[in-house]
Amino acid sequence: MLTWRLSRVKEVEVYVVLLEDAIVLLQQQDERLVLRCQTKEDRNITQCSHSPIIRLATMLTRSVANGWLLYDGL
């Protein structure tokens, strides 16, 4: 389980599935793992600002002093 930091105040616990061409971030809900879009705010917004599916072809990474950061190129 990893922590996905969406903003300074919002963090989400996720499970990561590595596929051949993508990374999928799943959240636990009850006893199931679900695919859920995230927004920076806690409000219910119909538009997804952070996709839980990251294609490896568009992903950029860089190392920083406190760990690894992951950016989606799209």
C-alpha cells in the first residue's frame, strides 16, 4: 500500500498494480479494491483531475532528496 499525495492536505491510500503498459492505482472500499478518479478538493466534481491509470509511455520520473516523485505527462 502506498500514499498518493494529491495536494498538501489530501492524501489517499492506494494499491498499485503494474501492467505491461500502465500503472493502475486502486483504493480499498469495504472489502473490495475499486478504481476511482480523484480531485484535489473534497467536493464532488464530475471532472476527474487525477486519473488512477497512468500509461508508462507518458510517465516522467525524477529523483528528489525525500524519495521518488511520479508525474503523468498528459
